[in-house]
Amino acid sequence: MSHVNIQDYEKAAQALLEPAYWDYYAGGSDDEITLRANRAIFDHIRLRPRILKDVTTCDTTTTALGTPLPMPIIVAPTACHNLAHPEGECETVRGVSQAGTIMTASSVSSRSLEEIAEAASTPLWFQLYIYQDRSITINLLERARQTGYRAIVLTVDVPRLGNRERDLRNNFKRLDSANFVVNDVTQLRRSLTWKDITWLRSLTPLPLLIKGILTAEDAIIALEHGVDGIIVSNHGGRQLDGAISGLEALPEIVEAVAGRCEIYVDGGIRRGTDVLKALALGARAVLVGRPILWGLTVKGQDGVNHILELLKSELELAMALCGCPTLNDITPSLVKL
């Protein structure tokens, strides 16, 4: 079968994965309202293309925290890649390395952060939670620094795990992470506050991004605590059902931050036109999660690379058709909300 878009990969991956594994990857919380909204908002927003521009070439290159990238597309942190491929995240990062963009390794990965780094020939970010036992967090930070990860992505929207009913019906138990002797989500620090951000900031020289902000109010507080970037995210619709989508939250956060740190967004991105819309609303780049897992399931590293290349080529075409030869030409006037 020829896979010409991400939807083709999604259908193929569902046919290949065990049903419980598919539900773990694909599912959201409660009634999955937010999960669906993440996709629906992109369908709702329309483009206002400009004509008679010289789009002989369209340049998709950019930077993220100073790292040059061939496209404004980064791989989001997702857990348990071994459900999709025996080599897990090591196979994923080989595909991401082919595409040349950043991979964000999850702290609950099925391969250790050291193994992922060894398999990589592309820049890496490390996604972190703060744990009740602070020594766990300190250890992970130091391991990430020593292994060459370029930034820390702190996920802050999981004081408790969302009510993921597909997993409950399947009696699905997530496999232990390779980064821990014992992996227990009850060890996540429920009392996480802004004071913990100050503490974390003091522990590492690496750039710090906060993932899980959905309001301008919290974005301003994050700036006051010295973050280097904000990832506007609702955790792929897996936490608070009924929360707004990242794309809906993006404009107010961009306005509040006013260029004082880099802003990224995730959730529901399936087409190059989706990337274009996110950039028009102020994102520096987007993060893509589930489609990477689908590519991994279907074709291993080649599937991962193809997912990223599809998005890049679709973005380049969308830029040409919208009269945008560079990413700087993508402005809010391009979209109609």
C-alpha cells in the first residue's frame, strides 16, 4: 500500500497494532471532547492566500532555541514506543535523524535516555516530570546534561493522570520506563507549584521550556520564572477534557509574551496547512506526536522520516500557494478565525 499522507499511516497503524495499544496511543480523557477539538480547530480556520508572489523557492528552515532546523516541525514527547516497534525510541530517533529535526525524548520512554542519545544523529530535547522524590528529578537532569540533550521540556499539566477510559476498559498497564528502576505515576509531584520551577531553573544550565500552558496569565508567570520557551499544549487531549485546544490558546499567549520567549504549539497537526496556520498565529514551530507513532508502527525509522518529510513538503506547497516564500512571510493576516 502506498502511504501518501498521514491519514494513510493512521489507518495502517490501527490495523497493525493490538487494540489496547492503539487505544493507548490514540485515546483521550473522559468523552474525548478536547481530543476531537484539537483536530477540529484546524479544519475551522481558513487561509487567505496572496497571489502573484515569487514562490520559485520556499524556504522552510528555521531555528529552535538557536538550533538550526530544516523545518518548523519538532517531534513531541510520547511514551512507550516499544508498543509500536521492538527497538522503541531508538528506531524513532533514527528516523528523526534522517529528517534532521529535533526529537523530544519522553522521561517515560521504553529505551533509556542514554540509549536514545547513542542512536541519534540529531539534536535532542528531554521531557521531564518533577517527582515526589526530588533525587529522581535531579538524577534525570544530570543524565540529560551529560548525554548531550540540548533542552529540558518540563510537563506541568499532570498533577494527576487524566481519566483515560479506553485504558480502563482494556485494563491497560503502561510498561515501566527504562529511565527508572521503578516507574510509578503516583510518584509524580502533585503539589507542583511555581516555586518548583525556580528550583528546577537553579539546577540546570540547559534551556527550560514549560509544556502544558493554555492561558496568557500562566504564560506571563512562566516568563517571570525565567523560562526559555513555552509549549502551548493540552497533552493531546489526555488530561482535562473540555480544555481549549493549543491552537485556540495560542493567540492570547503570543500577545501576552510579546516576543520575550519562543512559543511552540502541539495537538492535532496532520497536514502542512496545519503547520502553516500555527505559524500564522505566532508559533515558532509545532510539535507532532501521534503521527510519529503511526509512522514507526508501519515502517519503522523510514516511516518516521516519511511522516516528517510529508509534513515538510506539504508545508512548502502551502507556502507557495499562499504566496509565502519564507516563514517570515507567514503572518496573522494569512488566517481567518
